[in-house]
Amino acid sequence: MKVHSTLKVFLGGLVFLSFFANYVYSQEHTTMRLFDEVVFYDGYRVKDNPDKDKFKEDGILRNYTYLYAVKMTPEQLDQFGDSIVMNVWVKACCDNYDRIGNINLAFVYKNGYDPYNNITRIELGRFITPFMDKNKQPDTVPYSYRVDYLSSIFRDKDLRDTYDLWLEFELFGVPYAANEQIKGCAGRSDVFFGTLEFSTNTPAKGLTDKNVLVPIVIKKPEYMANNLNNYNSIATDTLGKTVKTYSFYVPKDVTDGQIVLITSNHGANAGGEEYNRRWHYVYITGKDEAGKFKDRELVLTYKPGRTSCEPFRKYNTQGNGIYGRTKQSDEAWQSFSNWCPGDVIDNRIINLGAMKAGDYKLTISVPDAVFADKQGDIPVSAFFQGLTEGQLPTDVEEELAPKQDVTLFFDGEQITLESNETILDVEICDVQGKLLYHTSEYRPINISSYPGGMYLVNVELSNGMIETHKLIKK
């Protein structure tokens, strides 16, 4: 299994969007719209959906007020090339608060879709709605995801022979504040309009038998058992600690493998997890030739949050306590925001390289998380994907990251860091993620008093890059 010693997470979503607009439309492409301004209703009405009989018109199942599904046709699936963008638009109606939404792919045996059964799903993208007043412009917010790796899934012959592939649009909204605060919303239960389309390059690539897909975990509604926290015995490996292990089985040897991971931090109470940026540590454990699990291997370290949420201010047309009345500095945003209302949540790609068939464990640890008053959670979604021949698409976000690496020097006692960017923040942790040192005013760091072993040096830069360096002290 290939793991890079220096791991990077690029958080420049706007650069990503600009790049793709220049990329995909400079060549022939096909666009498929799966949802077109479908109306979502009060999530607490659950199955009481006024539009549930529209299935005969558009083929969209509206079994819930907040979860809609449409079957992808063979003709649609046959059109995918090897480059894919998923575009989502949310238009304001009668919910003026920030909500979590997501797009799923459901694998349904060829006997009909029933959302109440245990359907296997993977999450394709997650987003946060802005605070919107439907009477003000702009009244629509766009979200975009570069998802080339979905091509092998959409074209997987075994999957398509066994399952129908249903695309789900999930958006839980609540109208009660807007009923009182937004003109034209009194007595209404419609909360958002949702649109989704895929854009793919041509020519189409045809079916493949080289794809290996293993769903690992998918988020549940907030405060449910599958969401990571430290106070629910089902949501953590150890009560009082924010750590959770998920087991999965890779059925075939793969020449290239990856995990697609989505997490977001929630809890809006005083001291809640929404307002505190924490380091996240992701580990993979595999078995040795004797069939015993080896020591877990660190494969990703990240701290969620953008450099600034100001690029999304224009979509927040309803006054709110997050954006306030005036522009905030980058430092202010970085002091409290894990995500921006009006922005996507990152799809984090963990490149693993060649892997043998067998049992594996994925562990996510957020050692500094508190969950004040036992409130909040971290919804986790993850799936494994591999190819039995060839290589998976290169992670676009990594390709686009500015090449402003941090250089670390260590003489056995003192750590010195150099970068072309300003160093905003430095932390030193042990391999379990326990914080040992932190500074927001970088200068050379003396660790002569530390015992021998491996340490993680997390460095945050002014351009939005976060790097983690492994350091061995003898």
C-alpha cells in the first residue's frame, strides 16, 4: 500500500471551480439534468409530500419531503466519459437558515426502489445552504464537484447487471422561522428548490469490468448512531474519545485504490463543534501474511475550514450571526468556521496505491473534539474504490494546489520550517493525534525534551494549504 509521507489538503474551492469551467467546456461534452427545480418541503412532515404523485410526470420518487430519488437510465449511464463534473443548484424558498444537503448514489436490486429498506448507498457530495431570503438576489447558490472517479462506477458492468442505480437528492429544510420572518412565506411548507446535472466529456467510454467498489459508511441524519461523536457508545470506539473504526473487505487485488471521505463538524450550541477547528487523523489497517492486523498507518491529516468565507457572503441574503454586517478578516474566519454557508464540503481523496484483497479497517480520530453538553456530531461517509488494472484518475484538487511546499529541517533537537508562504499555525502531535505543542507565531521549535519516537508536525499556510510532516526523533 502506497502512502505519501507528506500529506496535503487543498481548500481552494473557488480555484477548483474556475479551472473546471475552463477545462470541460473547451472540449465536446454531454450534459444530463436529473433533477430540475424539484421542490423540497418541511423535513418534519416526513412522508406528507404534496408532490408525491408527480412520479408519473418526471420519474422522481418523493417518498419523503426531504429525500428524492430518480433511476439513472441505461442511456444516461452509457454517455459517461472519463471526465465528470456534478453541478448542484439550490434556490431559496421558505427556509432562511443554513442546512446540510447531499447527493447519494443508491444501489437497488432490480425489483424496485424502497427508501425504507436497507439500501446500500455512497455519498457523492455534501453542501451547506446559505441563509437566504427568497425575495432578494441572488436567490440561487451553485455547488460544483469534480468527480472523474465516478466514471468507473457508472460504467461498472457487474454493478449494472445486478443493480439499478438511483440518484438521491437529500435536503432537510424547516420553514418555521421563514413563516414569521420572510415576506410571502406565512403558512407555507416549501423550503428549497433543487437542481442537479452531470457534465461529461465525449466520447463515452463503454462498460468496464475493472472497477472495485466497497461502500464503508454513509452519514445518517444528525444525532443518529453512525455519526461520529464521543458520547454515544455506538458512535465511538471508546466513550469519552472521538475515534471510530469502520471495517471493510476488498474482494480483489487492485493496482490502484483510494478512499473517498466526507466529514463535516456540527453542533451550534455554546462551545459547539461547528465553531472549533480540530485536527482530524485518518488511519488504515490491513492484515499481514499471517492474517493478523498490522499496526495502523496514518494516511491523512486535515483541519476543516476555508481560508475565508467571504466569497460566499453574496449568497447569504438573510441577516445572520455567522456573516454579520461587515467583512471579516481571514484570521477571524479561521478562528471559528469549519465550513461556510453557501459552500461545498470537501470530498477528500485518500490515495492508497496497489492493495491486496482482504480485510481492512478505516479509523477516524478527532482527539481534541469536546461535544459540549453532549451535543453535535461529525457525519461520516466513506467508500473504497479500486481498479484491477490501470490507475484511478489523479485527484484534481491535488493537481491544482499551489506548489508552495513547506521544507522541514530537524537537527535532532530543533525544528525549522521554511516556505514561500506565511506560516499561520504550527502544531506538533504524537502519532495518536494528542496535541503536544501549538503556536500561531512561528519560530524555530526546540523538542530536545521530547522522548524518542515519531511526531506529526502540522503546518497551516496563508494560501489555504495544510501540510503534515512525519518526524522521527531518535
